[in-house]
Amino acid sequence: MNKGKLTSKLKDLRQRHKTSLSLSTATIIENESGYIVPSSSTHETYFIEENNTNCSCKLICIDCSNTCIHNYSCTCLDASVKWNMCKHIHLVCRDKFAVAQAENLNTNNLSSLQSDLLIDEDETREADIIITQL
């Protein structure tokens, strides 16, 4: 792919990411084999599937955790016929990235809470003495 074509594809990729920002992640339905996303303009739904490919292509979306078109497939025309990283793929990536960040934040908070936990044994013994004396 020549430099001009790559620049144009990156520009299109970024535009599709921006378009995905107007879509709600709440509309994503996850099932055992992928994700179902409704069309924003028709009554159709699209199926997004994650492909387990390790790829070193340069056509990545930095905002979608360095994801490229080869990592996902979508049944919409933009992705399946025109071979673009469509707004539906960006939407799913944004949702997955947000969930991963929230889980990481929860894990970090839990670790922080656990490291801050301090048991004062003197207070515990004193409480035991008072209870046994009653």
C-alpha cells in the first residue's frame, strides 16, 4: 500500500471512529460468538466477530487499543464489501476497552483497599476480655 493510500485509509478510519462516538454502547448485544449491533439508520442488525489474528499492519486505531481491521469482521457493507474498519467495529472496541479499563480500575481499587486494611489486635483482645467478663 503506498503512502497516499495509507494516509487516506487512516483518515477514513479516524472518521469512522468519530462517527462511532455518536452511537451508544448500550445497544450492543453480546452473545457466545460475537456482538450484535443495530444499524443507526435502518432496521437491520450487524454481527461483529472477533478474529484471533496477530497482525503487524500499520492501519490501526490508536483510540481502540491499537486494533486493526484484521482483528474483527462485521456484516455491514462498509466492512464486508469495502473492507473498512466500520463504525460498528469501533463501537465494539470502545465498549471492550471501557469494560477492560473499569475492571482494571476495580482490581486496583481492591488491591489498594486490601493493602490499607489494618487489624488492631490490641482492640480485638480488649473487646474479647470485655465480652468474656460479661
